[in-house]
Amino acid sequence: MKRRRFKKNKKISVLYPNSNSEKNSNELRISTKMASQNPAEEENSKRHWSLEDFEIGKPLGRGKFGRVYVAREVKSKFVVALKVIFKEQIDKYRVHHQLRREMEIQTSLRHANILRLYGWFHDADRVFLILEYAHKGELYKELRKKGHLTEKQAATYILSLTKALAYCHEKHVIHRDIKPENLLLDHEGRLKIADFGWSVQSRSKRHTMCGTLDYLAPEMVENKAHDYAVDNWTLGILCYEFLYGAPPFEAESQSDTFKRIMKVDLSFPSTPSVSIEAKNLISRLLVKDSSRRLSLQKIMEHPWIIKNADFVGFRGFTALSLLGCVWKNVRF
């Protein structure tokens, strides 16, 4: 894909999309006034999009099916992440239905801790997803850099995830692949669920084994029917990984990991030091019987969450630092 450069601006003003945008996934509404004004007074343009409508900046990452770039809509200067998926790869791996389902589900979701999918367009060779730009990138990188998180950081992220999943479950969406690589941080440090590739919208139990092994619930490993409770299990896995730096059932081989998950072979290392309350939460989530796992509401009410979590959902920025254009550090 040809990368188009442009002159550096002194600052990049970011405009926010209308929250009442159409569900149609190939259209995008971009506000023409700052979000601080009355949304009812905002003027919106509705159109079909093409690559010519965006200035493409630096690459943010790459995956199995394509790449992600930071981009800016030419007219409004709205900063987004542009995910480029090659149709050849879609055909090769036969993921047409999965991609369409991902787009339909993510486009319909509106939550502070879920990455927005504003719209999409395509050309002869590629599909382009227009996504919310998460300035601070993958939580996975922060976790690898630090080794493990503090209890306050971990509790804040778990609370944010729990709120987002509660919203998803209300919409009958099971995510099925929550892991650090699929969690992003915006410019305020707020967590965003980013990848809905294995998600499904269903009121009934599912049977497809999918996701990433270290995070799979026992019922999925055993190829049994599963429901929303698989996401609750994953919260226990993530809480453990945030605090200890590795998932709890990690082993040298896949078969050993399978066995540890099925037995719920859970142990807590002596280092780093982790509170009894945190261990209690993890133990009440990593339960083989899915009906006995702690509910999302009970997670939010758990003493460890109450004691440690920032209920605003982000940290590290003062109100003063957020004034003006925080996007001035976006480099194209």
C-alpha cells in the first residue's frame, strides 16, 4: 500500500463521531464540530469511503491477514487506525463469515472500554476497517516491559474489562478470545477490547473450540458446549497474568497445558507478593463448573476490586494534562 506523507501540523485536533451513527458498516459519520459542543447541534456528513479520503501514517502492527496504520481523515483531520486486510488471505483461510460477523458485532457496540469500529470500505484487493485509534498501543507490551502489574493497575484493568464484558453479555455477545494482545490502551490509559474475531452473538450455548489455548476454559478444551461464562474464566486468567506475569496453566507443551486446564491445576508462586484478596478473586473465577464461577456483578463488588481499582478506569494523567490537544504526540 502506498504510504502518503504530509506536512507536520503544530497539533492534530481530533473530532469525535456521533454516537448515533448508522449501523450500516460501510458508512462513517464524522462530526464537523468539536465534541465539547452540543451533539444535537453537530453537523454530520454521511458518505461512502475510499482510501483517497485518508492520509496514511506510520504502521502500528501487522497480523496474519494484514496490517494496521495510523491514519487521518483528510477533511476533518479525525485520527483513526486503519486496518488493512488482504482479500487473498481471506480467501486462503476461508474466513469470510468470521470477518463479516466480527464487523457486524464490533460496529454495533458502544462502550468506553470497547474499541470502536466506525466503518469499512474495500477495493479490488483489500478490505479496510476504520477503527478508533488507541494511542498507547497493546497492553501486552506494557505487561512484557514491566514483567507484572501492581495490584492497583491490575484491578483497574479487570474492572474495566468486567464492565465491557457485562455490556457485551447484555447484547448477547460472547467474546471468547480476551488476552493481553487483544487489549489496547488509549491516550488516557483507558483499556479497550480490540479484537472481536472469535466473538459470537447468540442466546444459546456454542460448541466451536476457538480462542488462544492459555486462556481457554475447561469446557472449551473438552469440546463441550459453552456460554458467557467462558469470558468470566478468562478474567481469572488475566488477573493472574497481570499479577504474576504469565498465565496460570502455562506449560512446556500444548498437551500439558490442556491437562492443567482440565484439572484446574492452579498454584500461586511465592513471588511476586500478591494479596490474599486477589488470590481469592482468581480462585473464584477459575472454577471448572462454569455455573459456579463468580458473576460479573460479583467481580465488580469484590473487596479486592473495591480496594484497588480506579473506578474512572484510567490512570496516570492529570486533568490539566488532558486540556488542549493530547494528540499532538501522534507521529505520522
